[in-house]
Amino acid sequence: MKHLITDIQRFSLSDGPGIRTTVFFKGCNMHCTWCHNPETLSMDRDLMFYPAKCIGCGRCFSTCENGAHKIENGIHIIDRSLCTKCGKCAEKCYAEALTMSGKEMSVEQIMFEIRQDKAYYDASGGGVTLSGGEVLCHTDFALEIAKACHAEGISVAIETNLSLPYEKIEPFIKEVDLIMADLKIFDEETHKKYTGISNKTIIENIKRISHPKMVIRTPLIEGVTAKEENLRSIAKLLSGKENLLYYQLLNFNPLGDSKYQSLNKTNDFSSLRPYTDEQMKAFGEMLSNTGIKIKVSE
């Protein structure tokens, strides 16, 4: 069995405790309008084009059988209606101006990457983080990876939106050592507006899951999630949850803009910038009286 993987990132320090290897699955059931990894949203492979890297060799033009590569007004463009995402042009692109998001990999191929850094996991209290996209859209395959990791003494964390029914994800959840789950917006209608789906299942899963330990996170998006009423409502939901390690406020990540451009997609939040350290500290202090541990990202 093989599955589409967007990337495998080694020596990660931001996807859970210790030194970690993060496996990014391809495909997500939510479409957050500010997502900084738009190349992970589709369940299919995606062709990404970075014009600044293009050296004008023309190999992609001669390789593409459908004529998707064109010159319009002196500019190299891709006609997405003609592109079949076969990846042949990216294979010929020496400059890596063309790359494919999504590579079919087997559990053993992924484990080959993971086990290379086991000594670092052991020394730092780290392990593997299964991320996305949305890992719960791929529970059968992810479960096999988790079992393989545990067979070799490697702990497994997941980054997830927890938006699938508990009955579907239960076998996988029981094989996980840490859940880092996002609850972005407490109000259901607002959640639908900005993510495309209801948050009812997310909230039900947060209430229901008593094991393993959990970190609940909210990315701070100006005008959307970074509102006192929203953050206090989420904090109130988490109050008294015994397996909660902490509630984490994540700073806005602006690094997705070039990815949107490479996919010919519009980034509605391209003008936003991260909050300053002082502003992030103020968000944390605002929730200091909620009775739960608050952690603020840098």
C-alpha cells in the first residue's frame, strides 16, 4: 500500500516535544482561508511553479504533451485546464522552478526516513509527528505507520483538526501518544465560513477524548480567530479537562504566500503579518485567569 505524502521534515523542533520527524500527509477535509500550506489541501498531486527560479531552458515546453506551458505577454504561465499533473515537466526542471506536491510512499519507505534519527528522539524525548493536510483523512495508512513506530520504540504525535467522527478515528487515536488539535473558531457559523465545515464534531471529540494527553491550539488570525470572546470561549470549553497539557496560541504564519502564487491561487490573507512578541504576550495574559495553562508561540 502506498499513500500521497507532501513532505517528510527531519529535525523539526516545532511539531511537538523534542527532536521530531514530521510526516505531512496530502489532503485535508477543511479549507481554512488562511492556510499556510495550501499545497497540502488537495487529495491529488499538485504542480507548483516558482517563476523566479526559472532559467528559461524550455525543457518543460518540449516535455508537456498537452501544451500546458505557454508564453503570454512574454511571461511563462501554466494553463491549469490543460495540466494533467503528470509531473513530467517537474522531473525535467533542473532549476526546481517546477515541483510536484505529493509523492506516493509506502510505510516502509516512510519508516526508512524515520528510523535514521531514532538516536535523536531517544536523547531529546522526541519522536514522529503525523501531520497534514489532515492525518485523520488517512487513518488506515497512518495507523500502520504508528504501529511500525511503536514496534521500534518511537513515540507518535499527531497534528489534527479532529473533525471526523470518533467511531472512525478511535482505533488510530488509541495508537497515538500525543494529540495536538486545532480548535480555531468556537462559533459554528463563523467556523463554517472560514474553514468550510462545522465545528460540532471537533468540540465533541475534544470533550470525549480522555487519552492520550492533548494540546489544543488556536492560530491567531486578525479579525477572525484573534478575538477575546472566541479565545475565552475555547478556554472555557477546556477548563477541567484532565488530559489537557495546555492551550496554545499560535502566531500567524505568513510563509504560505509564495505557495499560493505557485499554485495560481489567491491568498486572502497575504497582507497580514505575524503579531509582535509583546502582542502575543498580551494575548496570553488576557487568558491568564481562565484556570488552564496557556502557552504562547514565539
